[in-house]
Amino acid sequence: MAKINVLDKKVYNRIAAGEVVERPYSVIKELVENALDAGATEIDVTIEDGGKRLMRVSDNGCGIERDDMKNAFVAHATSKIKNVEDLDSILTLGFRGEALASIGSVSKASILSKTKDDEMGNLVTCNGGALGDVEIYPTDTGTTVLVEDLFYNTPARAKFLKPSKSEETDITNILTRLILAHSDIAFKYVADGKTVIQSYGGGLDEAIIEIYGYNTITECIHIDTVKNGMRISGYIGNNYFNKPNRTYQTVILNGRYVINNTIQTALHNAYKNYLMKRQYPFYVLNVEMSPETVDVNVHPNKTDVRFIDNQIVYGTLYSVVSNVLDGSAAALEIIKPNNYIPVDVGSKPIVPQKPITKEEIGEAHCSRPYVSGFNEELLSKTIWGENNAKKSEALSENLTKPLGFMDSVHDEEPKKEQSIDDIFAENKKYIAEMEAKKSAEAAEKIKQEELNVEAEFKVIGQVLATYLILERGEDVYFIDQHAAHERLLYDKFMAEYKNGAIDEQTMLLPYNFRVNESESEFIIGKFPELRKMGFDIAEYDVNEFSVYSVPVALFDIDLKSFFDDLLSDMSFKKETVPEIIHEKIAMKACKAAIKSGKILSDDEIQALLTAMKYDTTLRCPHGRPVTVKISRTEIDKWFKRIV
Ligand code: ADP
Ligand code: MG
């Protein structure tokens, strides 16, 4: 075996870079978190080519002193901790001092920064780990970090980058979360020269509207409550509002965006009765709890956290959210009026909500602020507090308009806390009871309904190897077996498609195709629509495209004919991507359905009727009827029993 070497620092940094700098989005996350740690109130993010070509994050934070400029790029150099005791009281988002060193070792990076006490700024570059000299450079107070040509010196890693559009999507997703988690900070995000998101730091409701649009917030319930020493607040989608994937779920724990299984599961279970397969709830949830009860130092990128007691966290979140969704009396204390422009203007004036005090959240929580710089301020901000002062005029004017929604509940005092043990036992019991009750009720209801319809019909059999005949009361039904099955499959595929549009299935080899110039322009114009429908498509050369993945439900469609169809309608521009997808799914259903002329066994007939739920009003995807009903009167007329 070879001799053991202590790795050269540069080599070590390149390897270690993999931990924090996996992909462009992780660079953006680190840079934005640095800006937040520096107390910035305005942060600009610019990317080109999915971040591969260029990423730039500018802030108006405290800046870096001239003497520290080089240190910023040195591994394990941080201004955020000095000794081991500090590790127990981390207030900042970063503290390992790894990010900039790692980034500088795998890209061409530079930092331009100025503190408020300095006249001029300073500039330092780090290309592939090689530090340059610090130069004087004019700039405003704050810091700009520029990262170009990521992984230019580690081609193996560059090869694993996704197409630019996919990298951009990941950047957008992480930025969205950071903006929601720091909704009092103004952000501007520009990708390839186009502004993707602009927010003004006006609070969570504004950030949600800026990111997801007004239509989303109107589908949400605003909650704010203190329970078991946790404050749970934010916006959660109503029972009928669901999304096709988890990117619409944001949990902010003590001011930090986190991904945590306990919280996700609690929320998912609370919504379970209202969701079908592949439907996911929408929520932007702030959870605040004493820093002693949570460990944020779990993973280098600090997105996961560990709780001292998972079950309390689970139980509290589950009961708060399911109370709200199930409309139980307890919800009255949890639901708060929405702050955004109301659609339905009622007659009652807004009763300003009593701010939730530090005492209610718990002394321990407030003895130490959780994010550097703005914590005390953040904690004292309440739904009706300072945030609103910053809102745009239109919004604040609207804030004074009456809401007429759950008005009476806000000045109620939150209930006195019970001991943690009581609550824990109570929650567990409550959850178990609720779950058992719900599933029993649902099962019973379905069984009853099925028994009822089934009992009404008498199955006579199959004729002409094509039609099923049924009798009910004074009517005889003829069912076209192919049309019925086609309809069922169509519904199934459509549901799979709708629920899983963004569940993309990556293809073994990308599907490549070439078109002429005007067709190319047309296809590029369809990119947003195609991507929305779950196609990962990119232009890989002039007039040449690659499809990397398709929606799962369309995995086996003929992509050539799909794009031919899309292009054949180019001149009319009337057929939309959804229409073509609709047509493809109908075709897939038609091909897969049982044919007319096939003799069915009794079991097969029964299975088909059960799947149809004996619904005699179905139509096939092309609009032809599935069932024809002939009444006794009509038959009697054939035989002249009646005239
Ligand atoms: P960490 O954030 O873990 O301390 P980084 O490598 O991300 O490590 O940053 C190193 C140091 O550079 C930080 O501790 C901080 O002092 C300084 N720094 C980085 N970005 C900024 C910024 N945007 N504004 C002010 N100081 C910064
Ligand atoms: Mg950092």
C-alpha cells in the first residue's frame, strides 16, 4: 500500500467542495445565506445558463473588511464562530467557513466588498483555488460574489450537471424557499436577463403572492397558534387545494428553511383524507420552538434538523393542521384572517390581532435570537405589527378594509399551556382515535354505496361478443364493452397524468429531433407549456432539440408523432399542448381497451361493471355513449302490447 499523504490543501478543497457545492443551486443557497448572515435587507441574484456560466449574488449587508478579504476564500475561515462553545449557540445560517473556499476551488470566483466605514471597496479573485491579490475597487457598501464557469477544472463533476433549464429550476426552487423564509428581505432574481422573481420584503403574505400569485393565497388558510411551546404560523392550502409535487411545501424552522421528515409526515397525514395519490398539499409554515429542543447541525448544507422529541413535534403539527382542515372547534383559535387584499369585502372592520408575546412562545426561545442581526426584531413582529408598515400603499389601504372572516376570534387569549407530558399523551390518543374513526367511516360509506347500486342491477350477459346487457327496474341497459373500458382507462391515464405531470420519467437516452428554423422558433415558444406539462426539453444545438424526460403517464407514447402533431398545427396555432396530450391519452386508452368481438367470462363482465361503478351515464373519450337504455314501454311497443 502507498504511503499515507496529508492532502494538499487545494486538493482537499476540491474534494470537500462536493459536500457544499454539489450543484449551482447549492452555490446560490450558500451565497444567499452569507448575505442574510451579513444583515442584508436587499439581495440580488443573477444567473446565466442555469448558473453554469455565471452566478452573482449582491447584497447591501455589512461587507468584508480589507484585511479579511483573502480569508473569506480560506477553508475553515469564518467570522461566525471562534471557539468550541460557540457551536452550541449558532445563530447564523453558515458557520463552517467552507462554502467560499469550496466555491473558489471549483470555479472562477471573485468577491467585491465594502464596509460602511471604508471609502473604497476591495476586490479579490480565486480561480480554481489560486488566490489573487486584493485590489482597491469602487463599490457601494455590501458584498458581491461572482462565480463563473462552475466546475471548469473538475470536468468529471461538470459532466453530472443537468441541462441548464433543469439547473435553473432547482435554483428557482431553493430561492423561492429562501425568499419565503426571509420574507422581510427584498429579493430580485434574474435568469438569463429576465426577472423571474421580485419581492419587496413586505412579509409572508406578500412573498407568497409574489411567488405563487394571488390565486394561490386565496386558496390558503392563514394560521397562527402557540401550542406545546411551539408557535405554528403561516399559510396552508385548504382541503381542496393540492399540488402535483412537493416543491410547493416550505417549512421554516426558527427562521431557517428546512426539510424534515417528521414535519412533512405530520402535515401529509393531516391532509391524507383530502388527497388522492400523487397529490400533495401546499403550505408555507413557520415553526418556532426553543433552540434547545432542536439540533440544526446535522448536515453540512444544514437543511435537515433533528428534534429532541419527534413525537411532540409530530403530534402538535398534526393536531393543529387536522383541526383546521376538519373544521373542528379548536380551529377557531388557530385560523387568523388573511392579510392580503380581500376578495370578498364584508361589513365588519378588522379587529387587530393581539400580538403573540415572547412569554407565550416560551422564555427559553426568546433568551437567544435565532438568526443573527434581525432576530429580536423578527420575534417582536407579529401579523399586524411592523411588517405591515412596509407594505405597499395599495396593500395597506386594503388592509384597513373589512375582511368579514373569522373576525371575532383574534382577541381571544391563547389557552394556558398544559404540561408537555399531558399534551403528548393527549395528542397521541387523539391522533389514533381520529385516524381510526376516519378510515372506518370512509370504508363503510364506500361499501354501502357499492352494495346499493350493485343490488339494483341484474346482469343478463354478453351478446354479439360486444355488448353487455343489464336489467334494472323497468329498464334494460346495453353497454358497449370497448367504449366502457376505453373510458375507464382514459380517466385513469388522465388522472395519472394530472396528478403526476411533474413526476417526470427520465429516458434512458434522450429523444433528439431536428426541425427547420420556423419550427424551431415555434417549439421554443412552446417550452414553458411543455415544461409545465412535464416534458424536460432543451435546445442542444441550432434547430435541434433533446427531450430528457416525459410525464410518467405518457411514457410509452410515440414522441415522434407527438411532436409531428404539435408542428402540423403550427400554422393554425389552435391546437395546444394540453389538447394534443388529451388526444394521445385517448389514443392510448383506445389501444389498451378490450376490443369488441372479445368474448368475456362472467368474472370479466363483473370486473368491468364494478370498475364502472354501474355508472350508466358514461361517454367514451370521443363523446360516443357507453350505455344505451331501453325502457319497458319501448319494448312493449315493439310487441304492440301498448300503442
Ligand atoms: P461561513 O458562512 O460558514 O462562515 P463562508 O465560506 O460562507 O463560511 O464565508 C466565509 C466568511 O466570509 C464568512 O464567515 C463571512 O465573514 C465572510 N462573508 C462571506 N460572504 C459574505 C457577505 N455576503 N457579506 C459579508 N461577509 C461575508
Ligand atoms: Mg456561508
